[in-house]
Amino acid sequence: MKTFLQLNTIFLSMIMEAIPFVLLGVIVSGVIQIFLKETTIARIMPRNRVWSTLLGCGLGICFPACECGIVPITNRLLRKGVPLHAGIAFMLTGPIINPVVLFATYIAFGNDWRMAAIRAGMSIVVAFVVAVVLSMLFPVLPFRTGNQALSGSEGLVAATSEAPSGPAPKIPLRRELMMVMEHAIEEFFSVGKYLVIGAFIAASMQTFLPTSTLLHLGSNPVTASLVMIVLAFVMSLCSEADAFIASSFRSTFSTGALSAFLVFGPMVDIKNTLMLLGVFKGRFVAVLIGLVAVCTLLSSLVVGRLFG
């Protein structure tokens, strides 16, 4: 009975924590769908792969969303013509480099900006590498359903060339706002089922998988970072709160291992893995998770050498 109550408490806390950010995400997704035009994206998005990926990495500063709300926003941006490398870079860095998360990290680590800076810098490096590699491996957008548009700058060119030349009929603002809410409601129920399933799996693993077993494996830098990556995936914490959990491991793990926890978790956890599988093909999600894990591990080892 005690185990069931613990499972129920963890499950409900995850749902209650994630729901506001999912709502924010689907509303932003609706605004993008109705108000952001493909021709506007084509004008502001650099054609150069490096610059557009860097722009994607920096967009997270403007969107204070956690990993639960970032998936529907990214899905809508990609379907609007944003190149895959820019969209994935935004999706990976958005839950980390936004001001709310960085300030929470600063507070959690004793009003010290060092860990917040390490977290932001490492997330940008990992996201940049993963996004560029994925865009090379998947020249066509790997959606599960819908039109399989081009994933690179060719998609922007196509979106621009296929746009109607004449002026579009003017829709009243009230009707546009209604369309935003209709889209947000549809997206919420589409994403919500994956959130519930993912939260239940994560709560079950937290309840039945002893954390102490994993902690005993962190005897050297490589296994310590791997343990923290697994913990981040299993615990599936919101990026606004995970820094406080990470700070509790300061006496057990090095800065490098803690950085792996703080970077991998917001990019990939159980909840958003299922949400990603609802949008993208399984092979793409598997490659994405593998690349994020490898890049996070290597980056954490470098951080460990530099900062101890």
C-alpha cells in the first residue's frame, strides 16, 4: 500500500508540474500556426547551416518552456519551414538556457553563477553538434504523419516559392484568436496522452528502481556521468526544478557528472521521449537520444577535467 501511495504521489506531482508548461507550449504552437507565416521564416532564417543552428540555440532565451512544452512548439516550427538543424537546436536548448532555469540553477548552487554558466555553455555545444549531425543524417523531415518536407534550407526555398503570389484574404482578429485556441486544444489532447503515459512510467521507475544501486556505480568520471545521465532520464524532472536535486548530489558526484545530469535530463527524459515518438519516426528519436547521450557524456568529461 505504501509503495502504491508513493507511486501515486510521484505520478501526480509530475503531471501537475508539467501541465502548465504543456499548456504554454500548445498555446505558443497555436500562435505560430496562425500568425507566423512561412515567408517570414524564410526572410529571417539564415541559409547557412551553422548560423541557423546557432540562431536555433539562442531562441530558447525567448521561450521560458520546459521539455514538456517544447515538443509541440518545435513540431509547429518545423512544419512551418524552419530547418531541422535549427528546430532541433531550439528544442534541445530551450528548456535549459531560458532565464527561469538559469536563475533556478544559480539559486540551487548557493548563488553561484559557475554551474549555471557551465550548464548553458554545455547545452549549446551538445545541441549544436546533435542538430548539425541529425540534419546531415535526415535530409527529409522524419515526421510520423503529414507531408515529409525538406529539412534544410531547401525547405525554406520551397516554402517561399510555393506561397501564393496574391494577397491572402483578411481574417478578423477575433476569429484568428479562436483558431489559436482551437489549435491549442487539439494539440493539448494530442500531446497529453504521451505526457500521462511517460509520467506513469517515470514514476514507476522512481518507485521500484533503487537509486542507491545507481549511486554505487559512480566510482570514476565515466561511470559517474553515465549514472547521472540514467538518473536524469529516469527521474524525468522539470528543468525548472532539477537543479535543486542536482545540488543535493554535490558531496557525491563531481562537477562533470552533475553537468551531465543538468544537461541530459531537460533534453531527453521518459516523458518527452514518448512525446517525441508521437511526432517523429522511431529511428529518428533513437538516433537523437543516442547522439545527445554521447555528446553529453563527452562534454561532461571535459567539464570534469576543467572544473573538477
